[in-house]
Amino acid sequence: MKIIKSDLHAIAALPSQYPKDDLPEIAFAGRSNVGKSSFINAMINRVNLARTSSKPGKTRTINFYIINESFRFVDLPGYGYAQVSMSEREKWAKFIETYLTTRKNLKEVILVVDMRHEPTNLDKMMYEWIKSFGFRGLVIATKADKISKANWQKHTKIIRQKLEIKDMDLVIPFSSEKKINVDKVWKVLEPVLDKTKDQ
């Protein structure tokens, strides 16, 4: 995928604030601090278009990034950050649920996890939701550069076992810092976007 142009398109907390066109969207869900924003920046070859923060739980909106004027990446609020109040976490969950269940533009939802850690029960719940709605179930395992390559198989196996994934190809090790597997992820995403052109 050649990225010609990318911009922040919209920041939304309510459906009325979503973009009003019919461009296809690929959304990324994951716990706070797993590196969703850094992943998006790496994929579109930008340093800081997607907002990254050293403080987990800071993203409280749904952020829409338009790419090549033809599709969007959607960064969903991170979930599961313990130091955020329960009422605030419930509010974020509602943001996410509303978008995922009502957005007609949505073509794929991808779970982002930290490769260094076993997925949590919240990750498992999100993954089961993703699968239940008919999405493929791709998982991006970030921060792969923090683990020796010899141990990647061991860590991806832990992720697959926790999330009950049988297809080994559905878990992709990824490093935003070293751009590991950017091309591999695009090879998976491009057919999703091409398919929407034919509909």
C-alpha cells in the first residue's frame, strides 16, 4: 500500500460526530497502552498523526484517520485501564459498542494486544465479540521488538491459546518502532478494502 496522504478526519464521542460519507473503515480495538496509535502511525508512515500518550487511558474519543482520501483507520478508546473510574470506563465502553454495532462503514475490526503479555479476560471478551459479528479475527501483537525473535512463536502461541485461535496466520507480530511486518499487515488489509470497491 502506497500512502499518498493521511489526516485526522474526525474526533467523535457521539454518532452525530462520525464522518457522513460512505468510505470503508477498519477499526482497531485494544487495551490502553498496547500501542494502537503507534501501530496506526507505523502503518501510514507518519511519526505522530495518531495521538500517542505515555499516560494510559488518555484516548477518550473515537478518532478517524482518512488515508488516500479513500478509506479510514479508526482508533477506538483503549479499555481496561484500572485507574479510570468505573463510570468513565462504562462510558468508553458505550462509545465503542455504539460505533461497532451501528456503523455501516465498518468493514473489519482488529484486536491489538501487547505481545509480551497474555491477553486479559477483557481482550478475550472483545475478541469473541469481533468473531461473533463475522469479522475475520485478525490480532496484531505489538512490541515484538521487545522480545527476541526466537521467542515470538512461544508468545504468539500464548495469545492464540488464550483467545482460542486455531489459525496461526491470524496473529501477526508487529513492531511500530522497527516497522516489523508493516507490509504483511497491509497484505491482509488490502483485500478487505478492495472487496468494498466491488460492492
